Amino acid sequence: MQTIGFGGGCHWCTEAVFQHFEGVQKVDQGWIASSDEPSRFSEAVLVHYLPALLPLQVLVEAHLLTHSSTSLHKMRDKYRSAVYVMDIDQKSAVQALLKALQSKFERPIIAQTLKFGKFRANDAHFRNYYLKRPEAPFCTRHIQPKLAVLKERFSNYFKHP
């Protein structure tokens, strides 16, 4: 099993995105800080997955497609566009993937590759937000459209209920 972190949008959305992939064993929702800026936390998730079942490329591409990965909007402190890596090999792989995936986007990808530093879990009542209330207005407005894109784009890896 491998672990990687993703941040870029609301952690409720990000959690739901990765919970819907075959090969993902667990998604921890909360805040992540990089080792370079240990006091700067932003909303993010840790994804624990089986690389034999789910390629890193699918995870990175899904991340880029489900948040504003080309926008430097005013909420970037709270919603830092980042992939938090655990080691130098993962960093090299992610940087190569970001470069290769750039051709699929009209504007430059702003997602940073950062060394994982610290994680703080969200309160228990906010974890598994989408799984507990898929019909909530926030979920139908923000999460379900993202899941529809992923289901179409990555049907071989998407969990079908």
C-alpha cells in the first residue's frame, strides 16, 4: 500500500472523489502542511491505495480534473492546489505526471508537488461526508457532478455501487 496527499478544494469533495476508486483502501480527511511550511495547513486528504490496482496517474489526473487546478483564486490559502508526496521517488513520479498531463489543460496547471509534513484529521462528524449524506444540497451541487466526470473518464477504476 502507498500513501499520497491531495489538496485543492473542499476536503469533503476531495474525500468523496478518492473514496470512489477501486484500489483505495482508506481516505483520511483533514488538513495537511508541507515539511517546508509546517505551520501552514490547508484542506486536504491522505489517500491510502494499492498501486497494483490503481495507477498513480489515475489518482493525479482525477485530482486535477476535480478542483480548479489552473486557477490562482483568492481561496488558495485554504484550498492549496497540491500533491503531498512521501518520498523522492513519489515526487519524481508526480512531477513527471503533471508535466505529461499539462497537454490536457488549456491553462498552466498550478498544482504544487510538496513534501508531506503533518496531518490533522477533521472532526469525526465531518468525515465520510458524502457517504453519510449523498442527497444533501452541497453534495448534489458540488460532489455529484465531479463523480459523474470521474465515472465516465475512469470507468475501469470507478467503484460501481
